[in-house]
Amino acid sequence: MTDEFVRVVCYDTQHVTIFRNYHAFIIPNRTTSDKIQRYRDTNNRAGKKSKPDHLNVMMIGVDSVARLNLIAKMPKTRSFLLNTLKAVELEGYTKIADNSFPNAVALLTGKFSAEEYDRLNITYKDYYDGFNTLFKSFNQKDYITLYGEDQAEFGTFNPEGTGFVEKPTDFYLRPFTLAMNQDLSVWNNYYCVVNRPETNIILDYTFEFWKKYPDVPKFSYTFNSRLTHDGLSSLSTADEYHYNNLVRVHRNGFLNNTVLVLFADHGFRGGPVLDTDYGQIQTRMPMMYFVFPKWFPSKYSNKYSNLLKNRKRLTAPFDVHATIMDIRNNFKGRNSNSKKRGISLFDEIPATRICDEAGIIPHWCVCKKRVLTSDIKDPFIQNAGEYVVQHIREVILKDFPKCSKLHLSSIHSAYVYTTKVGITKDQFQAVLRSNKHSDELFFIKIVFATTPGGGEFEATVKYIQGEYYTTVDSISRQNRYGTDGRCIDYNYIRPLCHCSWFW
């Protein structure tokens, strides 16, 4: 076999198509051969005849799976992770943005997407080759690299149809998934291609990659979205697929010199569950598990001890990025700083860490809050609702005239809180009654509906010096928006848009 991707078409004697299918293979290429040769030359010069001291990295992502939902719906996978693989479960892991792209960028680059846009002087309409991703970092270290996703029409780096000009890794599955996705004849249902679940096609491709290159540095990043993105009911099916994959990865010895990271970008983001406290927590706290080789805790006892301490500390994608970069750099050239955003999990994260220090804006923060009022009829809250809708109008109508002008329909729930100790409800009311503008900072968490379109949103608004403040990052869609925003091509704004009927 000389081709990575193959489409099989079978005909009968009348030349009528009777069967079609797609297959992906791991075929060595010039780039991988050169990397392997450089790696072996380096080892030979160093006189290394024993096992190499590098660690491989295998990252497996699953869309929209909160840790709480994994506990409830994927028990086989979690049990195998904790009991057999002795995984480290991050119980305080919190997302930093609403959807997949910004959370993935934070994990892969250690930066907010806006920071990378600004650094490169580009916009969402440009290509992402300049982003300093883990793909690029491990390529520079001569690791053999792989990146694969399902659901090609909604790839992490392709929501607006851009993506990469050059393939970001040695093995890049997107051309294959695009071709397969566009051939409707091979889809048995929404989740299966002929007789194979799409999830397993991605996992099988990665498994073959690890079999093909047993003794050289490897980095793989796969992400499955279609099966789990739109509902919690499919998690039991995902449980079987991922459990079986972890079992074979373990039995084949792939984890003897590999760090496995099983993660999600965020929890479930839509539906009535978000009206509950459980829903609010799960959507903000995706799963994040680390599995290390058996020898790692004894060889790196201090680092592993810190990792265990950090299980119940506040963590974010920036910290995971710093951790993986530590692995990539073989723990050399480290600069520990407990105050910076993005602390390696091999350093102890302060128990007193707050969301702002971790790079988590108030809208996504799940730390304890002191609630001061929850009366939705309070003019203070009503004004906050009007302010948020006005802010949405200003954002979308300026650059997206095809969207309708939204109006506040109703406020479903709201509460005012502060993160400052010592502020009482009476003091808060005194601030509102006073004609003097206070320097005290208050937050309003508000759930509201708009018209036209029936959009339901949650927003976090800051109030200080008598003024309201918010940003698009602090507004999230509560209900499914389907094709509401189909008239614009910007994934970041689409949840806020209800297309005008005449667009």
C-alpha cells in the first residue's frame, strides 16, 4: 500500500456500484523517515543503547463531556482509567470559554485565541499555520506527529472554512474525513460509515499510528465530536468505544513510555439541564485525566507528588499546555512561577488560586460566590438585562447586518454576587441607594430570552462606579440555535445572531 487514504468502489457486471467504503492507512513518508534518522543518529552519537528517556504523548479528546457526566454515563471508561491505569483525575479543571475552538487553542498554544490573532495580526478569516500549537512544538522536536478529527464539517480549526494551508502534523486525517463526510452513500446512519462507527475510525487510525512507530518519539492529538456533541444519551455508546480503545492501548504496551491525556473541551452546552445548578457546573467543568507510565512516580517523585496535590486545585487549559510542554522539553529549562497563568501540573498550584489567576473569566468561574440578591424584578437587574441585549445589538449589527435587531423578551433568573469577603446584602443595597458611585465591584449573572427568534442566553455583567460592563466572551447561548445564525460565517458570533427573514 502506497496511499494513505483509499476509497473502495465495487461494481457488478452491469457496472452498477454495489459497495463503497473508505480506509485510512499509516504510510511512512519522507518527513517521518528524516525525523527517525535524525533521532537514531542523535542516540548513536550519545551512545544510548538502553530505552530512550523521551516520553510520548497521546491526547484523546471527546466533545462536550463533563467530568460529572463521565461519572454518570461512562462508568467503564472511568473505572478503567482510575483502577487499572491509575489515572490522575483533575477535579477542579474548568474551561476558559464557551465552545470548542477557544478552549482547544488555550490547550494547544497556552494563549487565548485573541492573543494569537493579535500576535500574528490576523483575524478569524485567516489561516492558523502561524499559531504556536503543540503540533508545531513537537514537530520541531522531531516527534512523529498525528492530528485527526471526525465530523469534518465542524473541525476545531475549520469552523469558518479556513484551517491550515500546510498540514500541521506528519499524519493529518482531514482530507480523508472530508471525502468520507461528503459521500452520503457510505453513511449507514448519522454515526456510522458502512459498518464502522465514525468514532472508531478515528481511534483505529491512531492505534495503527502507535503500532507503526513503536520506538521513536510520538505525539498524537485526536478529537471525536459527532457522537457526544448534541446530547447526553449517546455517552453510554461512547463509553464502550473509549473503554475498548483504552484496553487495547494498555494491552499493547503503548503506555510504557507514554503520557495519555483523555480530555474534553467543555461540558454539555444546551438544553434544560442548564437551568439547574448541576447543569451550570457540568458545562463549565470538562473531564481531564492524565495517565503516566508505571515507572514515572518513582523516577519523578516530587513532580508526581505535586500532580496529586493539584487534583483538587483550580486548573485550566493553560495549565495542561504548560504540563505537556514540560514533557516535551524533558523537564529542562523550567521556570516555576505560582503566580503566572499556565502553571505546570508538576509544580504545586496554590490552594488559594482564584479564577482570574488561572485565566478564567467570571462568567465561567465556579468558585463560591456571596449572593446579594436574586430578585428579577429589581430595577438593577432589569437594567442589566437591557444593557446586555443592547450590547449584543451593538456587536452584531455593526459587522453583521444580516442579523435581526434583538430585544429583551424576559428575564428567567438572575442574581447579584461579589467575590469579596465582608460585603453584606445591606451594604449592597446601600450602594444602590447612594448617589455616590462606589468602587466596589459586583457581578450580575442573568438568564434571559430575546425576540425575535426565542434565543435564551446567560450573561455575566460587571457593575462598578455606577456602570454596567460585559463582553461577548461573557455571554453564552442556553438553548439550541440550529440554523438561526446561518447567514453569517463567524462561529464566535453565530449563537448571538437570528438571521433576518430577508437576508
